[in-house]
Amino acid sequence: MDPKRLDLAKQVFKFLDKKKKGSIPLVDLLKEFNPGVHPRVQAREKTVEQVCRELEEGLARKAVDGEITLEGFLDYYGEVNATVPADMGSFFNELLAGCWNFAGTDFGPAPELKPEEEEDDEEAKYIAMLEDTLSEKLRQRTKTKEDEGKAMMKVIRYVDTSNTGALDLKQFTDVLRNLGCLLRPDDTKKLFCHFADEDSGKICAEKMANHFALKSFGENPNVVPKFKVAAEPPNQVLQKIKKTLMEKGINGMRGMGRLLRKADKSGSKKISRHEFAWAMKENGHVLASSELERLFNYFDRNKDGVISYNEFIRAVRGDLGEKRKEAVDHLFKQLDTSGAGEINLGELANLYAVESHPKVARS
């Protein structure tokens, strides 16, 4: 075995040798084995019974008086190692550490101190290796007609019972466990921080799922995964809201803005899901719960459970086209006779000719 695999096998045996005798009764050892996370079982290439039988028969040949010593344990995994190519390190790790519920790692001893740039590079490689391990576990769970994004979302939904679309560290740990991806706590945290949003401190479930969906197809621009992040604007819902606002006239947008500000009890210019739903209902918008959910989730960029209602208002109102922007800018410059870049509200009101408004002129 190469040094890393050998070191991992020694660590696992030391972990299993609870009594520190240097040997473990075969019967007791077999009780510690977790066949459910075996890579071949996860990939549905073998059954739990087949894996258990192969292990028992293999270790029995190495047992001395019904006991497995470190030498026998290493000898057995030396034979297993010979069947696992060098480029399938993560597979061997799962086969050994995963099946024995060992929370250690196979990445060897702590590296020597290096310049900061090299340390950053090594850290990036380390995280990439952890991500590859998770990706392989996900691949094993992915059905033929799916991609890794859909498989990831299935596991996430099982953990995210409140359907928030965001994962904290504990939930992410549960996702890894459900996938059979057993990492040390500090490695789990590193991988969590790699995917987590800096502001909310949580992982956006759909973004992570999309990441793995794309990762599974490599860099091939001609292949598009079936999984799609619902990060596109919910245009149909927004159009429904705009239609109601247009029916209300100018007071529709004003009324919505007033209600959104009223819902903002803290004065933070942000509102919760419940406050948002209340404001929409009060302003006369009849939306299904799924429409409200999609709308709120889209504007809850960092998955912290609140949205900026000013951002929402801008999305509903829309931006001025270039020609209209030019017209407004030209008019403002004409009204701003002093060139100060601002106009007194009273003066502006006096300049406004309400009788020229199209709706007034037509009446």
C-alpha cells in the first residue's frame, strides 16, 4: 500500500481496538462494520449480504485464534488495495474509513509549514479533494435518468423539513451523512464554508445542487443538465402583480409601497416571509402559496429569511428604457435652472401643469 492508505488502515485499526489489546475478536469486529455505506452497495453493484460475506471470509483467513491483529488487518486491506487503482483514492477511503464509521481522514500527516501562497494553494486543493469525495458519493446515488443536481435536492429536502432552501452546518452534516460521505468535523466545516453565503452563513440549496449538476457534465458546453436552479426571475408572478397594480392606477404602486413599509416593524427596510405575504394580501394581490414562495425565495438572495422590499418594488416597477431615461434626464436639466443637481419640491410643484396630463386632457 502507498503510505497514505497504509496510514489510514493503521488509524482505523487503532480506532476499532477499543481495549488497546493489539487484537480484536473477529466476531466483535464484524459488528462494527457498516455495509450500507460501502461504495459497491451505494452504486447497487453488490448487496449488503454479499459485502458482509466477502469481508467475513477475507478476515477469517487472517484471524489467529479468532482474533484479528494489526498485521492481519493490514494484510487484508493490502489485498483490497491491490484491486483499487491509485487514482481511486476516495473510493478506497470510503471502503475503509467509511465502512468502519471512522471519522478520520486519509490525507496523511499535517503538512510542513509553507509560504502563505503555497498554503492557500494547498488549502484549495484540499477542499477540491473533499468536494470530489462528495461528488463521487452523489454520483453513486444518482439514477440513470437524473443528474447530480436532482439527486442532491432529494437529499436536501429530506433534511430541510421547513423548506427554507438554506442549510446550516448541522443540516449540511446530515446531508453528508445521508449520502454516506463521512468526513472529520473540521473537514465538514471547511466544505460547508466553501459553499456557504458570506452574509447569511448558510448554503443556498439550489446553488449547491446546480454546482454539482454542472460539475457532473464537466466543461462540455453542449450538454445541459436536467436540473435547473429556479434563479430566473418569476416573471409570470411579477406580471400578475403588475396587472393588479395597473388596474388600481397610480395608487396601486403607492399603496403597495406604503403597506410594505408598514410591514417593516424594525425599520430595516427588510421584511420576513409572513410580513411580505400580509402586505401582498392587503394590497389586493391574490397569489397562490406556491407563487408567494417562489417570489420570496427569488428575492431572498442570501437565504437569511428576509427580503429588501425596495429591491422588490424596483423589480415590479421595472427600469426606464434608454430613450425614456434620456427624456427624463433632459427635462430635469431644463427644470434645474441653477445647475445644482437638485430642485426644491415647492418650485417643482409650481412648474407642473396638471391640465396637460393625458388623462386630464381626455376627460
